[in-house]
Amino acid sequence: MSTILPNPTGAGYFNAISYGGTTISIEVNSGVSGPLPFGTVVQIEPYTGPGTTNPPTVATCQPSSTTADQYILGVIVGGQTDNLVDGNAVAPGRVAQVQVVGIAQVLCDATTTAGYPLVQSAATAGAAKCTTSGAAPTNGEGIGVALQAVTISSGTALVWALLKNQ
């Protein structure tokens, strides 16, 4: 997966997974199996509050489910990658930087069309897909809008998208 975006002038490249926008820091649930690569769509887990323990319980995230819901937070664009062979993933129990608004690369598992809304994939946890025929997503279930058309015949690919609350 490439994280290279050509400069608008075509005068070179910069290596980025995102730019601009708003990010939050949140722990990846320690029960997640394996590290989450940058671009993974994540959702917040149901949370009952900090409770009375010391240290308090904190909200955590996990890869988005394959069932549409309103728990989508955003896309992992950075975080604690220490002790990992691949420096482009965040291990369970570590803190991830999750972009919630702005431009970022999103892991998609189906061909995308520029300008079409992105929703969580029904086939791959932690991935997104474009809505059918560009239909508007159900309230609260949208991730953003695909900024590029990418043909994905199998597996997944990183696609530039505008993330926004929908």
C-alpha cells in the first residue's frame, strides 16, 4: 500500500497518510487481534464511563464492524507504532491518532468513484466502500467522500477521501 500523493504541481512527492483536519487520540482495544494499519476505519466501543477504578476505564476503539452503525469514529493516521516491524500500524493496547475531519487515506475494499460517499464495508472489518450509485448514507453512518477513483479487483487499497461528520 502506497502512501505517496503527488504534489499538485507535479514537482515531486511527499509521504503522508493525511493532512489538515482534526484528529483525536484513543487507545486501540487490547483484545483486537493484531496491529491496525494506517487507513483503518475505526469505531468507538460502547462505553459506560470511567467508573471508580484507579486508573479509570477509558473509551477504546476497534476496527469498524461489517454491520452499519453509528459508532464510526474516523480513520487511523498515526499513533504508537513502537515494537512493530511495520511502522505503519498501531498495536492493540496502544494509542492511535484517529482523523475525524479532513483529508486522509482510507482503506477501501471495493472500487471507488470520486465524489461518492463512503460507508463502512459490509465485507471487510475496518474498511470502507462507496455507496451504490452515490446514494446518501443513512444519517450517522457516513465516513466521508472519496476523492479519487480507484479500481480494486481484490483485497484492499488506500484511497484519498474527505472525512466529515455525516
